[in-house]
Amino acid sequence: MFGFVVAASVLAALGCVAKVVIVASGNARARAGRSTGSRRERISSAPAFPRMRRTAVIVMASVAALSAPVTTARRYATPPVAAASTSPIAYVVDSDAAAVTPIDLASNAPGRAIPVGRYPDAIAITPDGSTAYVANGISDTVTPIDLTTETPGKAIRVGVSPVAIAIAPDGKTAYVVNEADDTVTPINLETDRPGKAIAVGLYPDAIAIAPDGKTAYVADSDASTVTPIDLVTNRPGKAIRGGADPAGIAITPDGKTAYVADSATGTVTPINLATDTPGKPIRVRSGPVAVAITPDGATALVANSVSGSVTPIDVATRRPGKPILVGSGPLAIAIAPDGATAYVAGAVSNAVTLINITTNTRGRTIRAGARPAAIALVG
């Protein structure tokens, strides 16, 4: 479902340059000449025109001041918030720097960057807050990070172009979405050994796990579906229609509804998980690529990567609120455990923007690293 992404005026306004990348179908993308960053990051670079299949020319915007060594997310799904620690810390994935930067949220002070693999794209933290796992989109690996010492461990080999990761509620298994080979790799977190890859739909971009830990839901962008995976058997179920281009997904705390961001149509589709049936799409803004839901289940926040905004959705009424401007290229959202504040990673603005969820207003901005693509919280 790739196509031509062209926005000369927007690129000029942002001080960006355009790169033309030829993306081959199938696994050929994963080797020589593979484009950097996940598909959702490329969506955030410029407004999208009608798209064609994966064999296409894509014009990507990259900030001119950055030198690239980019989700869901790719986005990709918003990672779960870890258990409380002594001080609140945000771990920000800096794709262009091949690093994760810890930021003390009390002082806004960044810590020492933690090196990971090439073009990290997603992060998830174990429920006990002890370890982060980072998906490296170009290295085809996942890097574990000991959060006590903030040191990386030995990289774990997974599939081609890992762009999203989620950890089961019991903390025993991580599930890694491999965008270019259409699979999900389970990792045993006691041994850090990968298991047999699970086949899903074309070009998967995001994953969310139900609160009971029984089922994972994978957003398949090129298949326009969401694939459920039985986590007891690791077998995929019947695909669910998920919009034209599902790029992000989150599940309500009661486990009843999944909200799927459709980057092609600027909508979010609610899916009834008891019946696996999609509901009426909810209109947001351009390029939605990530969804996060407050701990009380009252509000869904949607990152609109092209319009540089976050749309709050009232879960009870399914009505969108007024978009909140957060800067260029928002790709990921993390919500504090108390539900009061959201933290939005902006890949083009190179910043983390705070949102007061009670008032749906923008707060302060924290400078982040080079192209922040994902964020997770401890504390």
C-alpha cells in the first residue's frame, strides 16, 4: 500500500530535504538499499497521496540538520507503562542516533544515551520495570536494556525489519512485529531466546496485547486487516477488517475494544473484541499512526503524524475532541500511570511534548535526541 508521498512546500517549510528510495516487494527491502525507518515514520514525513502497492517510489522527508547513521508503533502500538520506580523516567528511542535516551521527568534532564542497534523503532518495558526491549529496524534485532544500570545486553536476532514490540502482562514473553517478512517473533524473556515466527498479514506495523494476556492483535497495513494471535498456541486467527491502512492499535483496559489508527483515511476504527467486528470509523486528523488509552479507559489519544497533532476521543461516546497541536511528526504516545499526563514523541520536532489529559491542553516541551520514534515510561 505504498505510494508517492510528495510535499515540496511542506518540506521547504520544515527545512527538510527529500530522499527517493526504491522499496522492493517482499524481503528484498530488508537488505541492500532497504529504506530506513518504518512505514509509519515515512508517513509522518509528508502528506500522503493515493498509494500503490509496496513496490513503489517513496519520497521521504528528513531533517536537513540531521545525519542519519525510523514506530508504531512504526508505529506500531503504544508500549505498556511499567511498574512505578523511585523517580519518573521516560525512555525515548532516538532512531537516527541508534540509541535510547533516558529523561528525568522531574527535571527534564536527559541522561547518558544507551546504545542499541541500527535504526531503533520501538520500545517496551517489562511490567516490573526492570528491563526495556528495543526493536532495531535495520539490525533485525531486539536489544535488552537493564534499567537498573542502563546498560544494553546482547542483541536478540528476530525477523526482518522489526518495528513494533509488546510484552505480555505476565512479563514472560515479548512479541516482535517484523514488518518486511510479515511475521511476529515471540521471545522468551527468561532466556532471551526467540521462538518460531508467527505468520500474519502483509506488512504488519503495530501490536497490542489484551489485558488478560490471551490474545495479541496485529495491525497489518498492506492487508488492511488486524490479525488476532492466540498466545497459548501462538496461532493466528481469522483476520478482522481494520481500515484501509492500519498503522497503530491500542486496547481498552477492560479488554472489550481495540482502537485502530488508519493512516490512509485519517480515521480510527473501533473493533468489538467479543465479536471481532469493526465499528464506525471515527474521524481524526491526517496520518494517524499511534493510539494510547488512559488507565481509566475514558479517553483514547491518537497521534496524527502528518498534521502534527493529537486527537482525544471520548471512549464512551466515540466522539473526537479538538486536536491538540504538538509539533511535527508525532509518532508515539505514552501515558503516565496516574492518567494525568501524556508524553508525545515527535520525530521531526525532535522533542517530547506533554499533554494535560484533564484539560486536553499542551504543556511543556522537552528536547529529545535525533528523530525520537517511540517512548515508554517508568515511574
